[in-house]
Amino acid sequence: MAMASEIIHEIETAYHAYNDAFHREDIAGVVSYLSAPYHTTIGGGLPDITETDEGNFKKFERSLAGMKSQGWARSDVNIVAIWPLSENHAYLMADVERVKTDGSLMNKGRYIYAFRRGGPSWQMCGVTDVQDPFLGPENLAKG
């Protein structure tokens, strides 16, 4: 049985590897950290469910292209908390700042990612945002 501290370390490692792949514009690497189906609910809107790895590839390829068209250079992440829910399921909450090539702030937000153990690794199976003035679980201060 995995200990909570092991799960937290594994989730943190997977999240940083996902973010690193995005920075390298390695969409195949990004998709390796996503499950299919993948569920996105942003702004309280209707859920967007991507059913396949190919769909995830196309979705994140479009996302990267859209961000780059706005001047995106990188996303700085601060993991706020990780909550193991079982040996195979956890949530991660992170504050994300997207920075433009000129160093200015593009946008920032707080996101909660659902993770599941997909074989020997962890994969994100969903994401939602936490909108101001809300702080999300435990009302942890934003960084």
C-alpha cells in the first residue's frame, strides 16, 4: 500500500513533467500525462470531454498555438496542495501564471487537477478552475 507522502511525491513529479513537456512544446509528451477521456470544466461552463489520446493531442496543440499567438513564453506553476484520495486517485491544486515573451503577465489562475494512476504512472483526467474571490478547498491563500 502506497503511503500518502509517496503519492504526493509521484503526483508532484508527474505535474512538473507535464509542465516541462508543455514548455518544450512536446505535445506527445503532454498527452502522455493525460488520460482519455479527459474532462475540462472552466468558468463553470459545460464540461468539455475529450474521448481519445488523438483528441487530447489536437486539443493541447490548439491550446499551445492559441497561447503562443497571445505572446506566451512560459507558465510558472506553484503547487498549493495535493490531496491523495486513494492509492490510485488524487487532486492537485496549483496557481499558474502565464508569462509573455516580453516578461509581462499574460494571465494567472488557480486550477484543480484530478489525477488517476494509469498503469505505472499518474495521468491527469480532468481540470477545473477556481475563480476569484473563491480560494478552493481549505481556503488556502493565493500566491
